[in-house]
Amino acid sequence: MNQYYTEVELEKYTWKLDYSDQVLLMGSCFTENIGAIMEDYKFRTLINPFGISYNPMSVADSLKNLMQKRVYTTDDLFEQAGVWGSFDFHSRYSGCSENDALEKMNGQVERGHEFLKNADYLIITFGTAWVFDLKASGKLVANCHKFPAGDFKRYRLTAGEIVGEFKDLLTALWKFNPKLKILFTISPIRHLKDGANGNQVSKSTLLLAVDRLVNGYGKERCNYFPSYEIVMDELRDYRFYAADLVHLSPLAVEHIWSRFKQAFLTNQVSDLMKKITKIKKAMGHKPFRKDVPQYSDFLMKNLNAIEELTINFPYLNFHEEIQFLETELNGCK
């Protein structure tokens, strides 16, 4: 068979993800792409409790705040056009009042704190080495919330600055949760606002920093997955990009996920994923008629399948599916 692309060789990772593992994913929107797939397959995940963070320093600040279980107050908020937000959080956690915003933000911190304390894996995706400081306070921001560009000082981190920050952070993380395994990735999504060359220099900076961290601490505790290289070498075609020609298409994300599965999932986990997929497909079934015995039998068959899975794998969460099936079943009576 002809080979039409250069395949990125994956190392033989000693880590294997299991459905009993808790996985915290932090970083760029690529994190959310992979996290959403894991969530859909019923893995025990928490994705970006502060929202999307593109640069390493913002990811580091978020993790520190989770460990410290920081309590946000009105002093941490800004008001913009009647909406209250924070430069530490994505706008999805803004609110129509101070109390509304703080309730969302502190709820996320509390949830993230407990999850990180018990997590087995932390997957960190760096998107860019460019950062923004708010001139009024000198504080580095995770999200600019569309404030005027003149309100910020913009500059590029060095690999040394990233390594220095994460050396202290990784030590603190392993003290907070000794069993935690950390997997770094670099987002393949280009930041072309920095220019083509600026984007390459930024990605190179991130790659150098991660390489130094992984080699410095050893692959027993932290490692690297080459999502960036997979796109650059295996998917060199614009058909693997969305309409904006920057973000990845669903096909590209699925390809990276297939390589991730190859690296980190056992055959047993893959077999369980197939059973979960079968149930999820059944949820999308649209019957011609609901008042026939065959539909009731179909619903009961899937309820029984879920019950069997949750007996053997009690950490699987099928709450929504069970609720849907039971509601449908009651409607047939």
C-alpha cells in the first residue's frame, strides 16, 4: 500500500488512561476539542474551569488559584456594558450582577480545586507564547474581553520564563497531588494575528520550554504528546481546516483523537467506548410511532444495557440518557 504522508512516530507511553481515571484539561481551545470527545465518551473529565487560556502563564495562574482555592471578590471584577467579568475568566463566567458573576467564578474554583486534588492526569495545551498585561495594574490577563488594545502591554515570553514558572508550579502540583501525571501538548491552531513568522517563533518557544520541562523531570511524571507535529506532518492540507483556514475541522480533530487513542488507550477501554457509542447512537433514534410495543422494547433494551455497564463500571455517568429513556418509556404507557 502506498504511503501518502509522513506519519509522526509516537513513543511507547507507559501511561494508559482508564475510565476510572479523572482527567483535568487546561489550556487553549484545542484542549476543549479533545476534552469534548473524552466527555462524550463518558470519561471523567473537567475542562478549563476558568475557560480557555492560550498562554502558559495564564494556565499557571489558573492552576495556582485552584490549588489555593482562591475566593474571588468584587475587587477582582470589572463592569463592561452592564456585564460583570474578570480578566482571569472567560466571558462564559461573566454575570449580569456582581453576585451572579462571583457565584459562577467561585463555584468553578471550588469544583476545580476538588477535581485537581483527586485527578490522575492533567493535560495542558499551550497555544501561544504571546501574553497581555493590563497597563492599569500590570497584571497578566487570561482574557482581554475585547477591551481596547491600548489598555494592554503585549509581549512574547521566552522559553526560560516559561520553564522558570512551571518548575515551581510542577513542584507545587505534585505536593498538592502526588499521583498526578502531567501531559503537555502544543496547539496546532495557528495564531496568524502574530504574522506567519511570529506564530512559528511563538510555537517554537513553547516547544523548547516543554522539551526542557519533560527532560528535566523525566517521563514518569510528565510527558509530551505531538498534536502540533501530527497536524504539520500528517494533515498538510487545507481540507483539514475550518472555513477560517485557521481552526481545525472536525475531521482533523478526529484524526488527532485517533492517534491519542493509539497512544494512551488500552483495547479494553476501546471496547467499552464502542458499547457507549452504541448507546449514544440509540439516543438519536427517531421512531415513526411511539405507541407501538417495538419502541417500548427498544427503550427497555437500552436501559438494560446502561444498567449492565454501570454495574461493571460504576463511575460511568449515564444520568441524562437514563432520564431520557425513562421519560420516553413513561410516555408510551
